Amino acid sequence: MSVIKPEPIEVNGLQVEVIRTSRIKTASIKIEDGLVSIVVPKALDIERVHQLVAERRQWIIQKIALHDSSLPASTREFVSGEAYAYLGRNYRLKVVCGDYVPVKLYQGRLVATLPDGAKRSNLVRDAVIRWYKLNALRKIKEKVRRYSKVMGLEPKSVDIKTFKSRWGSCSPKGELDFNWIIVMAPNRVVDYVVIHELCHLKLLDHSPKFWKEVERVMPDYAEHKEWLKVNSGRLVV
């Protein structure tokens, strides 16, 4: 399968991630966690992509509204000055007006460049979550590669997902999935979660033997496990 790096676009106030692949012949729109993506054939004209999104705009808005209504009330306003944690460090958000540009970490700030609009806070929220997911996948894959080599293991795949009550999962086939929001935790806590799931490649239970394996790789794992137990409620966007 050939996939080109996702391309962010803005269509009538909607932020959309364009995913091009040679695997399909028709386009499809997906909405996950309130974020919109469109998977299209590799050579499809960008004008046609804009048209497809515009044609489904009302449906997309309804789906996003349904998602937003199911979320607990957030105290965040998604304005300049708010702090967002990444690998245990806080970065201040800076929102500037302009043509849409993906959020970037620049000079110690999360910079979101977005067009002005009535639902600006929603645009900022979506852009920030996209940044978290992109960096979660990159960082977690790096850690999985590093610890897999140390542990002599090779997972079948590594991906990120949204879980309500867990930080990761390991399937019997060796597929590892991680909750993207874990990257708000300190760096060593993320290491613990990665090591925990890698150990499930050997033992799918939480037996004493399993925890001995975790301890072998990370002798101070209990400290990071306890941190998650105490602070998990603070890891929210």
C-alpha cells in the first residue's frame, strides 16, 4: 500500500485531513473524535476533494455536533495563554489569524494559525488534537522501536486510538494500540505504558510473572504506574 503524508485543508470553515492512497478508487469521508478526514485516490484533483467535502458539509457538521454533545463539559477555552502538557512539560498556546496551518511547537509555544470565525474555539480544539495525535504516533513508534530492540520483540503493528478507560492494548496477534492522550504524561510514564504493552507480547495476563517482566525492563515501573493512577484525570484536552 502506498500512502502519501496527510495534507490538511480548510473547506468552508471545516478543517479536513486529506489522506491519499493508491489502495482505493473512490473517496470516503471519516469522522473520528470530532476530526474530519477524507481518504482519496492518490491522483484525485484537490479541487474535486474540496467539492466532495462541500457536498457533505451538512452531514459532517451534524456528526461533529453529535460527537461534541457526548463529551463532558470542558473548562478549556482554547485561547492564547492556556497551558497544554506534552511529555510532562507545559506549553502555552498561541492562536494567530491567517490561512490554516497545522499546529507547530515553536519557541516553547504551541502555535495555531487559523482563519477567524464564529466557531473559532472548535477550530483551535480540532487543530490542537490533530497535533497531539500526530506527535503521539511519532513519539510512541520511536519508543516501541527502542524498547522492542532491547526486549527482543517485534510487534505486528503500532497505532494510536481513543480509549475511554485504558492507556494501551495488545491483541493476540501482536497489534499494539495506544491512547494518544498518554503523551500529556511525563516522558518516563509514556515509557512505562510502552513497556507494559510490549510485555503483553509475551504474557497477555497481569500475573506476577508479567509484572516481573515489566520490572526487568523498568525497575522503577511502580512509581510511574502510581503516577498514572493518581494523575490520569488531569490528562485531558
